[in-house]
Amino acid sequence: MLNLRPRQLLLLSLLAAFITMALKTLAWYLTGSVGFLSDAIESLVNVAGAGFALVMVSIARRPADNSHPYGHSKAEYLSAAFEGGMIFLAAIAIVITAAERLINPQAIATLGVGTALTVVASLINLGIALLLLHGGKQHNSPALEGDGKHLMTDVWTTAGVVTGVMLAVVSGLHWLDPLVAIAVALHILHEGGGILYRAVNGLMDKALPEPRIRQIEQALAQFASGKVQFINLRTRAAATLQFAQVDMQVPPHWTVQQAHQLADDAELAIQQLGVELVVHIEPKTTD
């Protein structure tokens, strides 16, 4: 698997989106199939989504500054929300087009070249989707993961469209073509809803996954003792960045220097896990 940076992956995704959109649009032009048209419209969403994700990832990689002391990583959630919104608009456009064709069915032209172009476009999307999903896990990037999941959905959508269009031609039931297009629209509406849900969850400072929290607790346990306790652990994720805060109770007779040295050691250990930890020091009521 190629080891590419997020910007490189999104540039590749944007290039692939333009190529697949051109191939699917040509397939629709050659066949006149509204099913292929719905697939082409979703490719337009891929172009918009990849382009916006590229901009947001560039912003998210900016270092922290006075106005954004915790960095800009949440910009990636805006990318996911934008892509989810674009999917909803594409689905509405598909339903309107398919409804008109359902009322006035039309014969589909020869499928040969058009189907081949669509299949090639789908194979390109499959390859890019696998790269994006791998990159999303590697870089902990919601933008890459969201774009990859959307492209993978597009692959299955195309498979359904090709199957439906071929059935319409073979059976002579031309209403199957717009019916498949409507099914595609409902499917991508579901996908868009999932993307929006994950974006909103991210903006609401969702806690880190349970396995990650247990990992932090185990690391802190190395610094705990009968005299020192870590309580009230709180975590949150901001796209590629992860944060945690914990209260450290120390004996009341400890010096400030002694307590801060232990807090610094704990913060450094958690930082090695990729989590920015803030330790709040407070005295224990009993020694």
C-alpha cells in the first residue's frame, strides 16, 4: 500500500474524481440512461467533496496560533459536513430526474461502450477509496476516511446501476432504469446522513474511543501510588488531534516543584501515545 500524505491522497482523489466524472458523463451521453446519469451526478459530488476536503486538510495542518491555541484540526469536520450536504443535493437532483423518466419511460441505447466506461470509472474509484481508507486510519483523519467511505459507496452504487440498467435493456422494462436511479438516490441519502452525523459528533467534542481511554489510564497508573491518584479523566478528539485532562491528587506536604515534576512526567508519557494531556494538581484531603 502506498504511503502518501493526506494532501497527496486528496490531490489523487480529486484527479480521479475528474476522470471518473468525465467517463460516467460520457457513458450517460452514449446510452441516455438516467441510471448512468445518477451515477455521473454523484461523481460531481466526488469532485466537490475532494476539492473541499483538500482545502480543509490544508487549513487543519496549520500550527496553533494566538487565535486558535488548540490548532485548526476541526476544519476536517467541516469537510465532512460539506460533503454530506452535497450528497443530499445530488440525491434530490437524481430523484427529480428519475421521477420525470419514470412518468415518461424512454428506451436505452446500446450499453456496450457506456457500460465499459462506467466499469472502468468504478475500478478507479475502488483503488482510490482503498488508499483513502488506509490513509484515514494511518493519519487519524476524518476527511480522508469520509472521502474514502463515500467513494466505496460510489463503487457499490455503480455496481447497482449497471445491473439495473442491464436488466432494463434485457427485459424491455424501461421503467426499471429510473427506479434504479431512485434507489441510488435513497442509498446516497443514507450515506450523506451518516457523514453529517459523524461531522456533528466531531464538532461536539466526542470522547476518545474506550480502548484509547483504557490505554491512557494504564499509562497514568504507572505514576500513581498510595500517595498519588489520578481522577476525573476527560478526553476529546479534534480530528487528527487528541486531548485529555485529568486531576492529580498529591499529598498536601509536597512542594510545588515535586508535584509539577510528576505532572510533567505523566504529560510526557501520554504525549508519547499521541495525546495532549493537561494535569490539574490538587492536594489530597488526607495523606
